[in-house]
Amino acid sequence: PQRQRTLTDFYRSV
Amino acid sequence: MFEARLVQGSLLKKILEATKDLLTEATFDCSSTGMSLQAMDSSHVSLVSLMLRSDGFDAYRCDRNLSMGINLTSMTKIIKCSSNDDVVTIKADDNNPDTVTFMFESPNQEKVSDFEMKLMDLDTEHLGIPETDYSVVVKMPAQEFQRVCRDMSQIGESVTICCTKDGIRFSASGDLGTGNIKIAQSANVDKEEEAVVIEMQEAVTLTFALRYLNFFTRATSLSGQVSLSMSPEVPLVVEYKIADMGYMRYYLAPKIED
């Protein structure tokens, strides 16, 4: 039931 | 002109070992501050962040900022040509911007090798990671963390980390059953490296893929201690300090209920 998130879900590209 | 001399050349072997499961190529950014690297694995689930401060090198010169796109597989092949007690110097010449040179000197100076490696033009994505006050920071022996990750991956693909002021609990479940490992905060320890220390603002429970945590533990030889920084529903930071020079950090996105 748990889904793997990606880092781009949390941090923006700079 | 860029030149960085490292008497403890074997450090580069350890750093490459610590990235090999996650990255095949990365950009080393060189400035007067030092050498740094930030790169995500191909699935964008984890990120490697390396910092080697200029004052940690035995000699360091960087006249202007430089980004070196490096095939890490090629660099590993070249660094394997050095002996563990060799002094390693990394050089890049402004007149020859497409290559980097690695020079290896034996401690008695009787053997000197140099290898020139082609650089790559990498279009890498850089993430802005804000300074964060984490709810929990756990410091523990790096070997203990490696052991826990290895043991948990016998049981399942994911580990749930639950941290309270009493200690840190790792739990996994799978087809064969379940496993829990609870490690208490050290009451008193003689050696700082053997201590388990928990700084906590609020209790946190998060779930992570063990595949990546096991990749991170390839950095165990870099440091006696590892720190785990966690807050609810944000990526975990796993940090190995590199003595007197900087750090190897890994970021891992959690698994969250839909």
C-alpha cells in the first residue's frame, strides 16, 4: 500500500 | 589551473566504492572551497552528495570554477592503478579542458604514474536541498548500521524506522515472517565512535527501501560513525563524515501511503 516517492517530489531543480 | 593533492590517496578508492551502486557518471564541481559532487541515481529515488573541502587536501589550487563530467566506471579503473599508500594528485589544465590527469606517487617517490582521462559533457540535474532542522538525528556506529540494513534485507524489501527517545527500532516483514531490531541510546561509552546518540524533537516513523540503504552502507569504510536525520514525510539523510575534509551524504525518498 506504500508508494516509493522520488526526490523530485520533495526538492526542486536549481 | 586545478590541482589537488591528497596524501591519503586511498580515500578516493573508498569514495568511488561508496558511489558505485548508485551512479555511473557525475559532475565534480571544483572551486576555491573544495571539490563537491551532487547526483541522483537513475530512478531519482536517492541522491549522493559529496564534499571535500580544499583545506583537507595537502595542496589545493583552483584558479577558477570548474565542472568535470566524469564517467565513474572509467575513474574507478584508473584509481585502481594506484596503490593504497600512494599520494594522488588530480590535475586539470585550462588549455586542455576535455581531460583530467591523475598522478600517483609512491611514498618513497620511486614510482610515479600519470593517467589522463577523457571528461564527459554531462547535462546533470541539480536539486536545491534546503537547510532543514530534522525531528530526529541518530548517530550510531557505521558498522552497526551496515549490519542492521543487511539483516533487515533478509526479511523484506523495506524497513520501517521508528525513533523515540528510548531508542531506534528497525522493522521489516516479508513472506517468511517479521524482524525487529531495537537499539537503545548508549548510557555511557568510553569511545565516542561506539556510541548511539539520539537527538529528538519529536518521534518519527518512516519507511524506506532497503536496496538503497544497503547501497549507502558501501561508505562504511569512510567513517566510524553514521548519522541518520529524519523528519515526518521527508527524505532521510544518511551522513558519513570524512575526517578533516567533509562528508558523504545520501538522501533517500521515503515510501508513503497513497
